[in-house]
Amino acid sequence: MSNTASPACGRLTRRRRRSASPEPLPLWVLIAAPIVFSLVWVGTTSMTHPFAPVSFAAFGSTVTSALLRIALPMAVTGLLATFVFAMIGRLNTMWSHPRVGDPMSTNQRNIFLVLCVIPIAMTVWGLIDRVQDIPESGFGYFLSLLAGTLAVGYTEEIIFRGFLLQEARRYYRSEWKAAMLVAVMFGAWHLPNIFLGPSFLEVMVQFAQTIVIGLLFYVVRVVFGHIWPAVLVHAGWDFALL
């Protein structure tokens, strides 16, 4: 029996490769998509303001505000993003998409492992602190805050360390350029928060801070090789800070 592949098999293989790795989206789409989703989040949480009229800094201060100003708007944004990514054929390939370029050296991996400890430690500390606070704040508040931060973690991670990282890797063919674009756009995602009450200076400080924090979540994503650990660590980080 001959081992030579037929022309039809060759064409089928090429079609499968193309379907497994879609063409990169234009750069303007990579920049515009997070901004559009950010405006969806800001618009949705603004609509719930009459039912939970609190300042931006107090979004997580009560059961009602945590559910209506954080959990619900982020859940709506996350479901919309999931639907859009599924419709354009990106959803199934973004959960554990590999790095591009050469594998990490031992030194690089060791550095990433050390950096990974920071957000994980923050997550553990936040969970312990909130559990200890249950007798005073109440179990309902604990659950509402947990729901809100899980919604934030899921939504922001599928948009940035899921969809955007995957597409930036395809576009740049460079891991570090992709990581930096995702970090900067993660910072830019928080700029529309200015419509929710913070001052210009506060928003710019948040922009700079979230670029750095976004790089830490990228490290978690790369070290574990899947988006779900990043979702949980991200949620835990916010859980500790709110």
C-alpha cells in the first residue's frame, strides 16, 4: 500500500489548518472591541444607578450595590462578549491558546513563577479576610461580593487574556508585543470609568495601575496555560480589594 497522500487529502489538511488558525483581525478591531465592551459595562451599570445610588468608590459597599452595580452589569457584558466571540468563531480557540515564538527559558519561567505568587497570594489573603469578616458583614454580603468579583474576573479575562491575547498573537506573531498590547488595552478598558464619577486624576492612576496588574494576570495565564486560573485569580484580587 502506498504511503503517498492524495491531492484531496492534502487539500483537506490545508483547509483544517486554516480553520484551526483563523486569519488575524485588523489592529483597529483589537483596539475598538475592548472599548466597546467597556462602554457596555459603563452604560449598564449607569442604568442601575436609580436602584443603587452610590458613588463609584462604594460599588461594593452593600449587597444591593454589589449585585446591581458590579455583578449584573459585568455579567451582561460577559455574556455579550461570549456571544460575540462565538459568532465570529473565536470562542473555542481562546481558552488555552499557546504562546508564540520560542518556549520560555528556565530563567524566564522561574521569573514568571515568582511573579505568579503575587496575585495568587493576594487572592488567598482576600478570601481569608472576607471569610473572617462574615460574622460582622453577613453571609449575604459575602456572596454578593463574590458574585460581583467572579463576574468581573470572567468578563475581563475572556476579553483580554482570552480573545484579545489570542488575536494579538496572531496579528503580531510576537508574544511580548501581544502581551503589551493586552496590558495597555486592559488599562484603557478602565478609562470610561470617568463617566461614573471618579476624577480625571483618579482614572489616570487606575489606567497606569491596571496596566501593571494586567501583566500579572497575563503571567498567571501563561504559567497555567489556561484562562480559568486567571479568571479565579483576577476575581480573588478584586475580592481582596473591594
